[in-house]
Amino acid sequence: MKIKVEDTSANTRRHCMACYESFKPWNIQGVLYDTANEEVGPVCEGCMNASSEEILARLLALADKFQNWANECRTLASEGMEAPPLEEFKKAVADDEVATITDLLRSPNLAPDERQRYERELAASS
């Protein structure tokens, strides 16, 4: 993996591909490339200064969170319940330590009506 510095001042707020932290576009950031020299996505300043081993550890931790999310969504689907949209989970991951749907329900990013709907569905499935 390699990182190239890129100015993306015209872009909106973005998320780091390695740690999923949210950062402002006018900050200097890098772009993560894989070993085939294909762009993976933007990285924050912290990850830009990290070693390849540290970036890999961050990517693996993030992958674990999304795998847990996928498993919970499958469980909810098998019980006939609708899972919260992935975008809501991504926002929550960026701002909080969210690993489960229960954690998402505690997130300040979830709209009150959505929170009530998911709480009702979780209570009904218990």
C-alpha cells in the first residue's frame, strides 16, 4: 500500500478509508492505493502518517465492524425485521464506537422516528 498527498479542497466532508474518521476536505490528506496502484480512497492526516502495518490493522478493525453489521442484518432479515440503512451505520461508525445495531440505537445520528421504529422491532423480536 502507498499513500499519495492530494488536495481535495473542492470536495465535501469525507471519511478516511483506513479508520473511517470524518475529516474536512480543506485539510491536506492522502489517497490510499493498493498494491496494484489502484485508488482505494482518501485517508486522514493521522493515517497518512501511519505505517503500512498500522493502516492494515485499522482496515482489519473496520472490516470486523462491518462484518458484525452484516451478520446482524442477516439475523434481523431472517426474523422478518428491517435493518437500519448502511449509511446510518457508516455515519455512526464515523462518530462513535458502533459495532452493533444496539449501539446504533444509542447513536445521536439516528433520527428519533427511526430510533423508535427499530426499538419497537427489537422489542417485538425479543
